Amino acid sequence: MASARAGQIVAHLGNVGPTQLLKDQVAIITGAGQGIGASAARLFAAHGARVVVSDLDAKKAQQVTEEIKSQGHQAMAFPGDVMAPDFGQRVVDATIKEYGKVSRYCMLQSMCTCILNRIDDLPLQINHIVNNAGFTADKMAHNMDDATYELMYRVHGLAPFRLIRAAAPHMRIKEAEKRENRSIINVSSTSGLHGNVGQVSYAFAKAGVVGLTKTIAKEWGPFGVRCNTVAFGYILTRLTFAKENGETIEVDGKKIALGIPGRPAAADSKASVTAVADIPLQRAGEPDEAAASMLFLASPLASYVSGHTLEVTGGRGI
């Protein structure tokens, strides 16, 4: 039932016709090899964006890129670890290299004579950054070690900051048209807004994302750049599946188990109902639904929305 609803939403958003919300705009999306990030990459591309598909898993990043290209859209894969100190600069440099510099023309009209002036070598403007990459490393506060606590800061706090800083010359531009669409979307979580048992380090890091967003919104707003946070609740990804499924991510040479201990399988209807009992919509969200919120924040439909945290939770937490 939930999948059917999500399919209807994606079909509606994907049926863009002549109106593409992000036509010819450049978007860097991290953690785009699967889950919400992959859904966002596909959706942004369907709306005309030139998408940089970045992921730690090179194979998955390439698969999503090829899928997008097969639909007649533009995308490039950029595998890499967002926690690497030079990642932000490297992905920005690769984006500029792939899409080149923009030669712009301005039309000057005098009487009945039109003069075409060419303005060369203006830097390509990166229109959108979606800081989506991340994972959980859950422990109760009294069992939390420093290394795990710092790890959550590195991936959810430091990595997004570094990418934003690297993109500054291509987004924070005085000469840009006042209404040219540029935005940053940082992914937080309801754990960061309300806290969550067993996620002290994750909650700390995701709360920091909100502070980062509000600061960038104030500093870059005068340049026409919007910055918003999207905070997800229970979305069906490998981070919310049962830990017993065996999903892992390798970080610094160590495997980290992903998922929630004891989370019921979808086939267990009684247990599944219990898992969503406090969600007014009575179901978990789909990655495509989560991606739709990102599209909204990136699009001109949200042209006067900045510094905001959009909760995508099915009503949980109200």
C-alpha cells in the first residue's frame, strides 16, 4: 500500500512535461548510491538538473549514474569518502571540470539595433548541494566511546561544512542574478530535533546540522543562496531496517553494523503495526517520498524558504 502511494507520487513528480523545476541547474548529491540519495538524484535529473552522484560505494554511484543517463538525463559519478579532508574540494573541482565554464551573453537593445555581448569565463555556478551522506553508530550514552562520538561529528557535521566551504566561490557570488535558483539542503533527523534512546552521538551531530543550516542561511542569504534542513523520521532505508539483516558500512578500515536491533520485518504485520503506532499516517515513508521534499526545497517553489527545518515524518512528533 505504501509502495503504491509512493509510486503515485513519483509518477506525478516525474511527469514533468515542459516544466522542469531544475532545468540546466547543477546539483551535487552525497550518499547518492542508494536509498534517499539515489531517489533524489533520479528525481533532480528528471527535473532537468545535471547531477553529480557521489557515494562511498563506487559501483553503486556508477549504477545510479548509468540509470539516469539511460533515461536521457545528465549525471556524473563521483565516488569518495565525504569524511576525507579533501573530499569537498575534489568533488567541486570535478563538477567544474565536467560541466566546464559558462559563456554568457547579454542582449543590449538600443533603438531597433540589438548588440550581442559575450561575457567569457564566468565560473560555473553550482546551484544545489544536498548533504545527504551519513550513517548511524548507535550506543547508549553510558557505553559511548570517544571514537564513535567523534565519528558521527565527522560524517554529519564536519563533512557537510567542508563541502559548503569548497563550493563558496561557485555559489556565494555577488554578480549572480538576484533570483537565480541556488540552495543548500542539509539532511538532519528527528533524532537531532527530539533526541533518541541509543543515539546520543547521532542526535548530537544531527542537531548540529540545524545550527549549520541557520548560520549559512544568514551568511549566504544576501547572495541569494537559500539553505534549509530536512529532518527525516522513519524512512525505509538500510539505516532503519533490522540490524539483523547484516547491512554494514566500512569506515576507517572497520565495519560498522547498520540498522535497528530487533526491528520487525515488513512481513510481520503485527510487529510492523506497532513500529508505526505513533505515526498518524500509520506507515513508514518511502525514499522517493523523502526525495520529493528535497526537490521542493531545491526548486523555485521554495524561493522564499530559507533557514527552515522541514520535518518529513508522516506526522510523528507533532
